[in-house]
Amino acid sequence: DARVTQTPRHKVTEMGQEVTMRCQPILGHNTVFWYRQTMMQGLELLAYFRNRAPLDDSGMPKDRFSAEMPDATLATLKIQPSEPRDSAVYFCASGPGQKNTEAFFGQGTRLTVV
Amino acid sequence: SQQGEEDPQALSIQEGENATMNCSYKTSINNLQWYRQNSGRGLVHLILIRSNEREKHSGRLRVTLDTSKKSSSLLITASRAADTASYFCAPSGNTGKLIFGQGTTLQVKP
């Protein structure tokens, strides 16, 4: 049963700490999205990769957020330093197509920064 | 903006009734996708309709697309309590990005 795997599922951390969220895309998928969801802002696209190259990270706060794909089986989203306003659910999604692909979502990482 | 805007924001119906949700967008698209999100879960892809298609069916789902009006609708027929969820549209253009709106929250009462 192929699925996008995100770890950790829940993370509580203190303000100022580094947070790393990991995503394992579905094997063979070459498109990866990172989203953040909050009640106020809804679903925001943070970053978008194709074939491990970042295509668009304009939605990501550059000063504290970074997204990478060290290899085809791992995508990471880091926040350093974390702030309470970063509290949200972070979703990773992967897609099989080169372009205009449907997206398969992971279960999300619920981040709480206190 | 490529973002789709769903309407209504919230919809409450009785089990067995049909539910219709609408999506409007502003840019040209290659396709438009609909997703469902159950509370606390990730989004689930429901259906993709290409820009040269006008209607598509999948089980109890019917999606229409009018590119001249830049709008789409999602019809769920014979709704069930299990259809209670938020529904999102995502117009997709040349960049392949998927940008979601605020969604329509559907409540189906047993």
C-alpha cells in the first residue's frame, strides 16, 4: 500500500529550537509539495520540488525555513529558529507526473511551538 | 492568482440529498483537481478534469468544468454521513503548482 510517510506525526518544541520534519514520497514519484495548514490561513504552499530540484519556494519564510531533497526518497523541511506562529500542521505530498500531476498527501506533522 | 475559490464556505444537508460545490479561478489552466479532507487527516485526491473536458464522473461524483467562465462544480449525489469533510479545488496551470483555497465544509446529517 504505497503512501507518503511523514515523521514525526506530532512535535512539541520550545521557541528558538530547530525543528526538522521528514517526508518519504511514494516510490517513483518525482514531484514533492510542502504545505502548512492553519485555521486562519488555510492551506499554504511552502515549497515545490520536481526531480529533487526546488521549483518554487516563494511561499516559504526564507529567514527561518529551508526545504531540501537530499535524495529521491527523502524530503526535509527545517525551521530554525522556531516561533509560536509556526504552530500548524505541515503536510507533504508527492505526485507521479512531470507536470500537472495529482498529489498524494501524507498524514501531516502537527507542530506546536511553545 | 492560480488559487481556486470554493463556494459556499459551508454546506449542511441531509443524508440522501445531493451536494453541489463550486470553484472559481482566475488564470488559464491545464487541469483542475478536487480533493477531500477529513478532520485531522491529509487531503485525498478525488478527481482531475482536464481543460479540454467538460464533464467527468467517478462513482457518486460528477465534476463539470467551464473554462469560458473559469469555474467548476463538484456534485456528490445521494450523500452519506461519511461524505462529511472539507472539499478543495486546485486549478493547475503550466507550473504544475497546486494552490488550494479555503475549501467548502460539508456536513451530511444522518
